[in-house]
Amino acid sequence: MKKIICLLFITMSFFAFSQNELKFDQGKEHYNEANYEAAITSWESILESGEHSAALYFNLGNAYYRIDQIAPSIYYYEKALKLAPGDPEIKNNLAFAQNQTIDIIEPLPKNLFSTWIERTTQLFSFDYWAKTAIIFSIGFVFLFLGYYFSVVAMKKRLFFIGSFLSLFISLGCVFFAFSNYAQVNNNKTAILFASSSQVRSEPLERAELSFVIHEGTKVKIISEEADWVRIKLADGKDGWMQKGDLKEL
């Protein structure tokens, strides 16, 4: 009975995967025919089935950009970038979409070391950094064993240097993996989908108006209170706004 259930589960999974592949290809055909709404429908139906990928988000971003819906376009590019942080095409298209937004927000300046750490962390995903750390850890073990058992002085020296470098790279990858994980999971961000939204000094309608932000702006969510969220912009401004205007990444 267990074997039959497992076989049915595998068959259903394969069927669902095949269906999603078909929908993805149909979406590309619609896109190439400039039928962007139909492409969006095909690709979003894949998301509803529970499948996610950088390619899927990227294509959705492109389709929404083509019909001048900037907020969804930026949202899906950002989603794609989370799964493929080093992809230059995603970054390029995201930059084009962000240029269409009204708000021009200059990020707060950072020192060179912090900037380097952040950019290096974002080159690859958490999984990639973690897998690379494991590979170099295994390399360290084998090279150290070569150093330990080798009797030739030159080989012993080479094995020692190789094992030291492997250990150093492995530890570096572990650091960047956790740094990437913290950036993705500990920083709650969202995209503004409303045409504009008022940001106030307190989570009250009668509170003083601090500033106004517009469609497509990316914000960091600091805290939540009922239907309000406290947000912070890249330039350091913060305040309270209606939660319903945002779509969390």
C-alpha cells in the first residue's frame, strides 16, 4: 500500500511539473506575441501551484513592465533577485523599472568596507555560499590528510598551504552565507502598490504628515501595529503608513 501511495505521489508530482513547464512555455509564446496579459495569467497560475523560480519571477517582471505596471514589475524583479542575487540581467531590468518611479531616494552613504561586504554577500544566494563552504571544507580535510601523511618536504608544504587556503575560503563562505541569510530573512521589505501613500509620524489618521511616497517605492518594514506599519526608506526617513498599500517581498 505504501509503495502504491508513493508511486501515485511521484506520478502526480511529475504531472504537475509537466503542466507547469507547459504553462511556462505558453507564457513565453504569449509574451513573444506581445499578449502580455495572457503571459501574466499563464505564469501566475504556476505561482499558484506553489512553484517558484528566478526565471518565473523575472519573466513576470518583464511582462508587467511592458504594460506599464511599475509596482508589480519591481516586485517580481526583486523576488527574482532574491533567488539569483548575482544575475546582471535582473539587476539591469530592475534599474530600468526603478527609473520609472516618481520618488528619487538617495541611500545613506556607507564606508568602503561595509559596501564591499554587502556587494560580495549579494553576489550569490545563501544556498550557493553554503554549498561552496562545504566543498572547500571537504577540500581542507583531504589536503590536510595529504599534508599529514606526506613524507616529501615540498609536497608537505604545498598540502599545508592548500589546506590553509581551503579552510580560509570555507570560513569566508560561511560568513557570507549567514550574512546573506540575515539580509534576506531579517530585513522585511515591501513594495508600494498604491499610486501614493501618506506616511505619518504616528499610526493614526490624524497624526502629522511626515512625507508622501509613490508607486514602486521599496521600503523596509520596522514594526507593525494593527493596520499600520512603520517603514524606513533607504535615505533614513521613517514613519507610519497603511499596511494595505504595501506588498511584502
